[in-house]
Amino acid sequence: MLNTARCRLEAAQLCPRHHGLGEYYAHAYMIAAAVTLDRDHESPANLSVFLDLGSTSHVEVEWDEPSAEDRRAHGNTDDATEFAAYGLGLIATDVTLSLVALRRAQRRSGGDYWLVPAGSEIGADDAQDFDRTDMVLLEVAGIDQDTEAKMRSRLSQKTKQVRRYEKNLRALALVVGFRGARIWVKDA
């Protein structure tokens, strides 16, 4: 039997579980996801989450129809796809792997977010984050008009990228295909 999780695309879905987001980014990611999904799908939509291209879970996402203001704010398709991929990727890692965002990764680190197990104790001093041994580096990509070939190619690129930079801790590559309503996750 396939596992199905349900969620609404709203900031409350990500906050406060994802400590590394803050309400501003959570809200922006969820609106971008609604705008991007709304191009090809009706709410609710069922996203297939493929873990290491083996096991499959499903996330049913529901959203309000984006307003004209939302569409204007996310009028740059590339930026909207990137923000939407972050939001849906973090939902996917949460519901399928029980990993949540601790913090944003530095540019040129090979990834986008550092994740930790859901329910982990988070200290008040963010300077101690890098003393943790349970962090997972997550690299995210989004493809608006995905195909099987584009998904495979991008997942391969992202896996190599994150593996090149992170050698000591676990790392994941994740690709969101919006037209195909799919998310592929691979241990790097």
C-alpha cells in the first residue's frame, strides 16, 4: 500500500517545524508552489515522491487559487520554480524522511539547506549548528516542464554536485518536476 500525506500550501505547513526558514520564506515558497502547480494542475494535486527511484510515497497538496497579485509577484518562471521547489522539497523530506530544515546552506556549499531529524533539539545558539553530526545537506532543483529524461539528467547533476562538496555527512539530491507532479530524492 502506498503512503499518502496531505497538506495545504500555506506557511503554517512549514513553520515552526522547519527552523531554518522563518515565516517570510515559508510564505513565499508556498505561494510560489501554488502559482507553479496551478499552471498545470487543479487543487488538490497528488505528487508522487520517489525515494532513490525505488519506494514511492504520495503527498496530496491543496492550495487556494493564486491571486493576480501572487501571479505578478511570481511572474518570473525560473524564480517561481526555484522557490516552489524549495517549499515542496522541504515538505517531501519532512513527510517521507522525517527531516526538517535547520538552516540555509552557504552559497557554493553544494547544497541549499541543512536538514536535521524532525523533533531534534535545536539550541538557541546557531553558531553551534555546525557541531552537529546529524545534519543532512539537501540540494534542490525544480523543472517546470519536466520529462523523464530531464528529471534523470538533473538528478544526476545534483547528486554529483552535492557529493563533490559534502564528504563527511549524509547528503541528498532532490528534483521537483512540476508538470509531471513528481519529486525524486536520491542519497548522494
